[in-house]
Amino acid sequence: MQLNTPLPDFKLKGTDNRLHSTADFHGKDAVVIIFTCNHCPYARAYVSRIAALADEYAKHNMGFYAINSNDPMQYPEDSFENMLPMSEALHLNGNYLFDESQEVAKTFGAQRTPEIFLFNKDKKLSYHGAIDDNWQFPAEVKTYYLKNALEALLSGKDVPDKTTQAVGCSVKWKK
């Protein structure tokens, strides 16, 4: 997905057992979409960082959503049932969505877990890539890509690093 691409329409079941759609994002100043899963060591390494960001930006008019597009037949840990405790760990209040058909991941062009797509108030892609520059050692992070992008959007400035390389496991596509 190219920068400035409009947020694609979708409807997915969340861990709150509700259907979530892009209509939920109406009026938000920013929307963070995180393609992630339950089993990937990279995704697991970011759980507490995602939770901290979701908590920090909850007071702002931003939406935080995670999407699991992995095939649960190949990776049972990524089943909807196993998403429930992960949703709590991520502090997403039911906004952990299941892309069972994998169509949303294909539409976005998602390849990794975790992989960030940040949309501005006009629902145009403003940042795509990694959460930060060190998946293994949170204390050694030098650049907080997502946080910097969120702060830029909040202050009405241009996002400094618009694209970075997402590092993580590949999306587990159905055979």
C-alpha cells in the first residue's frame, strides 16, 4: 500500500464479538492498524509496547486496532479463541480483529507480524512499517517510529519517517 492511499473498507469480527468496520473510524484523528498474531516471537516481543502505546494514546481521538490474518489451521495458536487473552494483553478492549478470509491483509498488502499502517484524520496512509528499531531489546530502542508518527499527527506536523521496514514473521497464508 502506497502512502496517501485511503483506508480500505472492511468488516471484521473483534474479540468483543462485535463486527468492526471502517465506519468505526469516522471522526478519529488517526487510526493505527497493526497486523499481528499470537504465536510469532516478533509479535510477542511487542505486546507490552503495543499495550503501552494504546494506553498512552487512548486519551487522544485515535483508534488502535490489531488484525490477525494468520491461518489457524496451520497455526492453532492464532485461532479466534486464542486471540481473546492476547486482546487483553494488548489493551485493545476488543479491537483485536480476525481476518479469517485473509482478504483484508491482501488488500493492505500486509506481509509481516507486526506491521503498522497509520492513517491520518483524512484516513490516508501516513506511516507504514515497524513500531520501532529494536524488536529484541526495548531498552535499546533508538527510534520510536510509530510514536514519532503519532506525535507528528497530533501536532499537525509531517510524519518524519513515513516508511520503514517491518521486521517479523511472515503472514501465514492459507494453502
